[in-house]
Amino acid sequence: MDAIGHGFLLLPHTSLLRSKQPNTLRKFAEFNYPPLPGLSNRRTVPKCPKRLQMTLGMANFSSIDIPRKGKSNNETRTLKDSFGKPKLQRGASHEGKDLTEAPADSSKHSRDAPVVTLDKSATVGPGMHHKKTSLSWSGKHSGQLVWKELQELVKRDTGPPSWYCYEDAGSRPENAPLFFCLPDIISNGLSLALHQEKLARLFEVRRLHVPVTDESSNEDLISIIEGAVREESSLRKDRPIYLMGEGYGALLAISVAARNPEIDLVLVLVDPATWCDKSSILPPGVDVLDAAPGPVSSSIPFLFSMSIGDPLTIVKAIVDPSLPRLEKSQQFMVALRDVLQVIATASVVLSRDVARRKVNQLQMAAHKAVFDMKNVKADVFVLYSGKPQNQNEAERLRQSIPSGTGRIFKDRRGALLLEDGIELASLIKATHMYRRAKLRNIVTDYVPPTDEEKECFRKAHLNLMKQLFSPVYFHAKGDGSVKRGLPKLTKERPILLVCNHTFVGFDLGVIIGSFMDDQDVFIRALAHPLLTIDQPGELMVDSSLPDLARLLGSVPVSGSNLYKLLAAKETVFLLPGGMREAVKRRGESYKLIWPAKPEFVRTAIRHGAVIIPMAAVGGDEFIKIIADQHQILNLPVIGDQLQRMGDQMPRARSPKEGVPEEGHMLGTVGIPTPPPRMYFIYQKPIYTHELRDSLNDKETVSALYQQVKSEIETGISYLLKKREEDPYQYFVPRVLYEKSWDKQAPTFKP
């Protein structure tokens, strides 16, 4: 579609070359909005549907002309009758429906425009010679082919800016929020091609296509985006609108949000080019070279790297590091040739005048965005790569938008959304930025992890924990006997797993992962705010364990969240001891330090939940405490400083809730020990539905509270005693056995 266009003409890149998908071309339909007052209509509505046919000539498609405003059905005609498609009255959104079906009532919609559906199985109209592009996805395609195909594409990439709607809505949830994608300065679909399918499972995706040679000013583009945002906001008042901008597109998103503080917007900013507000953004010498005569601008490589990253970095990413040195050198030279040829091809479009205008447009947009940042009231999630120009921008954004959160990927120097391992949809879910209403609902807005996300959790955390701790599981039967393995969890009633808190909760991921792998059950863990909430202004480095925990369903621990999850019949995991039990003192190993009030028991009875007490052993011995928190905080100077730092940390429980020593996690000094084996036992379930009539009986509630606590203490004693019969409880013999036999070491017989 555009010069840096769709998936079948992508620049050679490691994440693309190694992709197993042969084609990233998906269904898009043009989706236009009426312009704001004062904006020329030519900017938003194409003059002729035929232009779209020429623009999309490189792709298989079918094009349908639909009734326009002010015209009757008899006056409309089907574009290229040979396509054999009927007439269509178009509604606000197809929501994945057949385009040949007319909505029952479209009188309330005013966004009538030509629809173009990209379809791999459609045919091309008369007079057009379609030639499929066949590129090898092994990385050995020809730069000459890319050169020729790009030249053909850019000739067709004309006309005004247009909106395109992603039509393949397969598993998109009801009431999915809108997700507007705003392009970088010369790229309109390259980054989105790798993310559009996964984003479409969560959002109604639309992207703004701006031809490279289009002369729309910054104000024109802002008005186009603002017009779409205002119209959709008036139709979907109960849903947020997401604006995702990369580079230059992020600048436009900031300005739109600043001008519309009353609209519920969520900004997803990828490497926002705010650093371009400097007096000169071009590399040294480019300005001088551009003063010389000639048709080609020296700023083209700069503009190209703005959208896809530094060419040399991309070349290094293409080369397979496992190859022998000679083959690696040959692959490097081929990749360098391909990248340079694609950059040279950009000269076909980016003439000297166009390139100069793009640079000026970028600088002006940056000036405006930096000025507008202080007026942004929207939720902001920013992703920064490790490019040198981003070093100071994260701090500036934090000062201007203190409520924003984000991630910094310091080891990524190319176009962030083209990098391997960067999944935009997963990051939005993992940071709890995904919502379908004014406020996020921990039940209805939770989207279970995909197979790819589960595999990411295994590789990043679970597999290592299994290798280090070799966890074993037991459960008590109704007759009191103990069997090896996990208990079977059912969904007939809500389930509340209640466990002792080992040191800093090292075993949380193991517990969640065990049920995920064994029964495909996702436990909703109630965890400390440090693990489940991004603090305002916080920019975490890369994706971390907190992101993985939230991706798997962890939420901040609170009475209201426990109530909501049990009401929805979820399986919930609770550590009543909280931070005080997690940061133990000397002599407190496996000691339960619970609050005085039995509120979680009362909530379980209210919803008829099944309480399963469970005990965990092994986590308290991973660290040998040299000086506990109480000793360190009583030291002069150092203790006072640590106390002040700890007081600024979020807390899950206030002192008035019965635990005056809730505290924080700073102060404990210890040394790691060889990883001990982890043992877990799930006691007999306690059914509470028969106690609903006793909900207000303090004695009954208190007795059940003590029963749960006693069952956990009994489980801890059982595991501490029985593990002495385990010949592989210690690290060295256990690792030697498992490495030799390639299976988990046996344990004691229950």
C-alpha cells in the first residue's frame, strides 16, 4: 500500500525473516470520517474510488462502492462490475461481519465512504495486471526485487490520508475499544504488520495511512485524527479510545490528547520523537551536503532510520550469529546491500524537497508536542528503545506527564515494534492498561494469556524455577490419606487457596505455573502492590516478573478485589500474612503472622467458596538471614534512611487493619544458599456454602479462621518432617540426578 508498506514487501529484518508466517497481509477496509469544520474535504475522502484500486494494485482485493450521502441507491454503482459484488450500505463498524450484508439500519451513521477489502483470494479487475510478490522468508530474497517492487508501489501511493479498518475480527470481544494507529514520518504499516493480528483480538484496529508524498501539514493530520476521535467518542461514550503512535505518530497523539482532555483516551507511545524539538536534528554534515545541487537529499538515511532504526543495527540483527565466520561475513554483506538498496529506493519518493519538508514537519510536531505534554490528562503508556536520543527523553516525559508509566528496552536499538520479543498486545495486557470501560474491571477486562504468552512465562521464569527448586506437590484426600500430585480444581464454586508466605514469595510463580501446566487453570493471585501496580511516573527496565504475574492474572490484594473475584467464581490465591510474613526476622521461619480480623473467611462464606488451605516449605531457606529488618532499621543514620525510603513504598495493608508492623521489604541482610527443594501440600477442601446463615456469627467465622490457620501449620509440620526422608532435598545430589537421567529426582513417599 505504501512505500514501506505491507508484510509482503517488508525491509529485511530478523523478526520478519525468521517468521514462520508466509504472509502478514490481512484484511483492511477504508474507513473515513467527515472532516472537522475548516478542513478541506479532500484530506479525508478520496476523490474517486478508482484511486484506491490503483493504490492497492499490488495486493489481491475486491472493491465495493457503497451509497454516498445525498445519493439514492439507484444512483450508486458497483465499481468494476466484473467483481460480482452486490451493493452495500455501510455501517459504523463491520465487527467481523460479511461485507456483502447490509446493516438493518444505517441512518444514524454518517461515515459513508468507499470500502476496500484486501482479500488474498479475490481477483483483480479488467485492465490490471496482477503479479504476486514471492519473497523467501529465509532471508535470501533479492534486494533488486525489493527495489523494483517499491518503485511500483510508490507510484500508486498517492491521494489524501485515509483510515483503514482491520476486518479480520475473529476472537475480538464484545464492546472492544477502538485502537487508532498513527504512522511514523515515512512509515505507514511496517511495524503494525507484526502486531495487527494480536491487537485485533483485543481492539477494533484502525490505522491512518498517509502517503509519503502527501503534503498535509501537522495541523491537518491532527485535525483528521481529532475528527475521528470526537466522532467515535460521541458514539461510544462508555468506552476508551486508544491512540498508538510511533515516533512522529506519538507526537500527533500527544497533541490530540492535549486538545481533548474531556475524552477518555489511552496513549500508547512508542519511541516518541520529542527529542526532535532541537534546533538541528540531522546528523553533522547533512545540512551542508543538502546545500549542494542534486536530486537526492542527504537526510534520507536519517528519515529512514527514524522509522525502521539504524541500518547497521538492522543488518547485524539479520545476520545469524550461529553461522561460521565466513558465512556470517557473506550474509552481512548481502544484508547490507539489501538495506542500502531499500534506502536508495526511498529516494524515488523522498526527493530533496519532500525530505526537507519531512524534517521540518518533524521538528514542528516535536515543538508542539513538548509544549502540549503538560496538558495531557489521558492515561499514558510509553515504550522507549535504547537509542541514544532517548536517554534524556524518559525523564522529560516523566516530569511533564507524572501519571504516565512505561518500559525501557535498553538493549534494543532498532525500530522497537520490529524487534524480536516485543509484543505490543501482551505489554498492554501485562501493565493493566487494557480496559473496555471508564474504569478497569479486574474480571471482565482480564484476558487469559495466549499460548505464546504462556510459553514466554515458562522460558522467562517457570523453567528456571523448576530446575533450581525441583518442586513436588501433594494433596490430602477426604479420608485423610496423602497422595502425590495437585488437587483437581473444579469451576462449580469459587475456590480460595490460602497459603503461608515464604520469604519474599519466591514460590508464587511456581504455584501459578503448576496449575497452568497441569490443568490449564489460571489462578488469580492477590499480590502486593509492588508486584501488581505500576507506580505513577515509573519506567521499568524491560518486561519483568511483575509483568508476567499480571499477564497471568495477578491483581492488587484488597478486600474488594477478593470479593469481585469470588463473586465471578474465579480460583483465587491469597497470602494472609502479607509483607510482614514475607520479610521474616531471625527465628521466624515458617511462622504464620496473620492479621487479627478474619475478613477473607467472611468473604468466602458470603460467596460459598471452597477454601483449600495449603502449605509451602523450602522458600524460607533460600536466604540465610545475617541481620533482619528489625536490627537494621534500629541502626543510626542507615536505619533512618531506609525507613524513609520504605515509607514511600506502596502498602497493601494499613496499621489499623490489625497488623501494625506491616512495614516494607527494605532492611533485611542475607546471603543466598544452595536452592532448597520446594514442597507443597494442599489440605482437604473446606466447604463454606453451608455456613451462609452464620455469616454474622463471630464465633463461627473465628472458628473457621482458626481451622484454616491450623490446617496450614499442620501441613508445614508434615512437610518439614517428611522431607528428611527425601534423598534429593539438597541441591547438589538433586542436580546430579536430574542432569544424568534427564527427569525430576524422586522424593519421599507420602
